[in-house]
Amino acid sequence: MLSPEGKVLIDPLPLTDAALAEMGKVAAICLTQGHHQRSAWRYRKLFGAPVYAPAGAGNLDEQPDQWYGADDRLPGPLKAIQTTGLPNGFALLVEARGGSGALFCGDLITRDEDGPYRFPVQPGVIDPVKIRVGAKELVDLQVESLCPAHGAPCVTGCGAALEKALEGGQGPS
């Protein structure tokens, strides 16, 4: 994501050296969940960018520069939205002028390649009823883009895609 201060990396995956060389200025690194630290610490060292992590996130390899909670404002401009059903999990909303822009939803919803959106199953970790409640809360945001931590993003009909996932069917892509 691009901000006036530079790029904001969300749950950053490992990139090739060539991709990193083209990255440009990185203003911040934001995690939706503690276990999404992936390449955050490496990129913090490489780019000198602060890492933001959810308050209460455990098992982090390093200490974040800033903890955040529900409704906090993060660089970008991102707004942290607590997601029901994911322990210490957040969605990060890019608020656009005149409405909602993109939603980085962490593990709230996932997708395999171009298949349907679905809810993750992790017995003992994720409550399937509560995670659906969390998704229902996000339908009202009417986002233009839906970016799961796993799988391809939704760029059209995102509210309908969430509703279809809640119904158990395939939604628009």
C-alpha cells in the first residue's frame, strides 16, 4: 500500500532481491496477527521501517515498535478493526474519500487461487461461528477491494463475495 510517506507493507511475505531493490521507501510494516510476522523483522532492518503489531499478539520473534488496538489509526491511512473470531486478529481498512477503499482482512477469510472465498478451519484456535460473525460485521463496510492474507484479492463485488462465503457459495472475484 502506498502512503505519502512511502509504502506500507502488510503481513509482508519474502520477496526476491530484485523485487526488494525496486521497493523504494517503506514507511511502516503492519501485521494483522502475530503469526503473520513473516519477513517483518528482516524488512525492518533492511528499510528502517517501524513494525506495528496487535496488542496481545504472542510468540513474536522480536518486539514491535508500536502496539495497536481496535479503531487505532496506523500509517497509510489504515484503521485497525478488531475481527470477531480471530484471537488478537485484526483487519486493516484503507479509508478512501467518500467511502471505504480496501480491506486487508488477515485470516478472517481465505481463498485458493481463483476459487470461492471461505473461512479458515483451525480446530481449537478458530471458532467457526464467531468467525462468521466477524465476516458479517465487515459486509457493511462496502469495501472496493478485499485482500485476504491467503489467496487472490477481490476487486469487484466484494460485499457480495463476503455474503456468498457466508452462504457457502462462490462469490464474484
